[in-house]
Amino acid sequence: MQEISWGDFEKVELRVGVITRAEVFAEARNPAYKLWIDFGPEIGERKSSAQITHLYTTEELVGKQIVGVINFPRKQIGPFMSECLVTGFPDKEGRILLAVPDKPAPLGAKLC
């Protein structure tokens, strides 16, 4: 494991957002969803592609708070432009469990 400095950690913008829209990403090579995430008035809405179809439905994702990295460069994924990274952890089968606040948090709040 590589150590990083506190300054390195501070550069990563991990923010709380709420999923406002979720659709099946039919064009993706691997099963995925297109997500629209509201990070509050300062940051606004960002889009992301997430391979979380094994454990979540589009219906249950809408309204769910997540933790996302908002300062990565945008990434073209097929016909979709991903603007942030939704974070999570693999379970023992490798399926992604979303990293979420355990209680409601203000949109745009930064992980500290």
C-alpha cells in the first residue's frame, strides 16, 4: 500500500449527492446504469455511469444519497459522458456496494 500525504487526500473532492434519475445503460459493454446526481447548488448536477446493476434497481436508486468524487476529469463511456465517480466497495462476490452516509447529509458536503 502506498502512503499519501494529508495534502494528497485534501485534493480529492469526495462529496455527498443524491441520485435524481437512473436509467439502464443499454449501450455499455458491462451491465451499468446512467445516473444523474445532484450535489447541491454550489456544484450542481453531475452524470455518472455505475456498474451496480447486480445489487440495485433504478427505482431504489432514485432519492439515495451517495458519495462521489467530483474532481476527476470527465470520461467518455460509449455515448455517455461521465462527470463524476460514484464510490463503493466490492462484496465477497465482487458486486459493488455503494458508499453512502449512514444519516442524511447536506448535498455537496465534503468528506473530512
